[in-house]
Amino acid sequence: MKIVFITGSSSGIGKATAIKFAQNSYNLIITGRRKNMLDELAAKLIKKYKIDILSINLDVRDKQAVEKAIKTLPEKWKKINILINNAGLAVGLNPIQDGIIDDWERMIDTNIKGLLYVSRNIMPIMIENGFGHIINIGSIAGKETYPKGNVYCATKHAVDSLTKAMRIDLLEYGIKVTQIAPGAVETEFSIIRFKGDKKAADNVYKKFTPLKGEDIAEVIYFVTTLPQHVNINDLLIMPTAQASSMHINKD
Ligand code: NDP
Ligand code: 8X3
């Protein structure tokens, strides 16, 4: 059975992706900080799909913890076929001149440095194994910069660039690298961005039909089903009602 390693599997896109791969008989390494939610998900999926799941309490910002978690994986779990770098967040929505530096650091540490720490530890394993597919979750925010998006947009532009860099440097090893860049997906994303203000978060998705985590999971799974000689480099996925960061057709 194949193995998929997913960062940020406790909610939203990561959780929907874990379910999608479980339905397709993959064994899963699910990670995140809310271990109780990972364990609850693991118990359900193991029972329903008779797969193996390793659930790891992991903050991707913690360089040592990331290294230790991956280095100490049992041998059978090191045969990782797919890495999904999904853990990420936006915190705050302020003009850059009023930005909160702690918020900037949380985004940079998670979305850029966390993705790098995890990848740095898993890429040599994939090279050693002789196979692998890395899928980075970017964003429309990595393609366009919108008002007050400043540092979040910069982190997702970095993901866009790092995805290209990985594809070039890993080329000789036959490791696939894909970026999936969604527009508006209704998850916990806006609750985190607005620091728990559910009303502000709900407003983001009012009067149009946003994407769901499951929509992105379908596409992530699809790109992993193509023959070895076919790679999807980059996919921008939007709700039909959204044309750009700034253009949403609301009722
Ligand atoms: P959610 O907030 O629902 O999920 C985010 C996931 O990331 C959670 O599982 C969370 O787990 C995990 N996470 C956050 N910080 C850390 C950390 N330091 N270490 C480990 N895990 C962490 O949002 P989404 O599902 O929407 O977000 C997933 C990805 O999709 C992000 O990279 C986001 O930028 C991107 N994206 C989202 C879009 C949207 O509109 N929703 C659009 C485009 C891209 P836990 O809290 O348990 O650690
Ligand atoms: C999340 C989508 O438009 O809020 O990456 O940046 S957006």
C-alpha cells in the first residue's frame, strides 16, 4: 500500500485530503498540532477503510521536532510516496504599515520555513527510495497581491517559487513536484485570519458558493493518479463565482 504524508491534517483541506486518500486505500501519516483531532480522524478512517495511520503531533515551525519526527519514522513508514505540504495560515488583514510583526512571523515561520523544514527532511528519503511526489498548497495569494494581503501573499509567492525550485533540483531523481493553488475555500482559514471572529469569517463566504476542502482534495488526488511520465506543475482552482482575488460575483 502507498503512503501519503500530510501536514495540517486536523481540519479543512488537509483533513479532506486525508479522507480522500483513505478512501483510496493509502496508508496515512497525518500531522498537526491538535493531536486529539488527528486521533479522532485516525480512529474513524482506520475503522472504515482498514488502513494504517500514523498520527503525529507536529508543529511545522519547530525545526528540531520536524527533524526528529521524520528521522525516527519506523522503516516501513519511510516509503513515503506523496508529501502534501498543506499546513499554513493567514493571520490578520492589515495594511502593511500597520502590520503586527508577530502575525508576520507566524505566517513566515509556518508557510515558508515549516514547508522547508518538512521538505528538507523528506526529500532525501524520496531520493533514497527512488520515487516521490511533492504537492505544495499555494494560493491565488501566491499569484496575485491584494490589499492588506501583504505578508500572507508574500509567503504564498514564496511557495510558488519554492515549488519551481524543487522541480528543478529534484528533476534528475524523477520526483514529481506540483503546486495546487486554490481561491476561496471555506475552512477554518478565515476564523484563524480574523483571530476567532466567526462573524467576520462567515462574511467572507456569504452570497456566493466557495470551494470546499473536498473540492481541493479531489484535485490533489487526481494529480497523483497520472502516469509516471505526466506531471501537473501548477493548478489554480477557483470557485466559479471568483475570477481573481478582487473579483467575486456575490448575489
Ligand atoms: P484550516 O485552518 O482549516 O487548516 C489549516 C491546517 O494547518 C490545520 O490542520 C492546522 O492544524 C495546520 N497548521 C497550522 N499551523 C500549523 C503548524 N504550525 N504546524 C502544523 N500544522 C499547522 O485552513 P485550510 O485548510 O484552508 O488551509 C490549508 C492550506 O490551504 C494553507 O496552506 C492555506 O494557506 C491554503 N489555502 C487556503 C485557502 C482557503 O481559502 N481556505 C485558499 C488557498 C490556500 P493545527 O491547528 O492542528 O496545527
Ligand atoms: C487563501 C485565499 O484569497 O484569502 O489563500 O488569499 S485568499
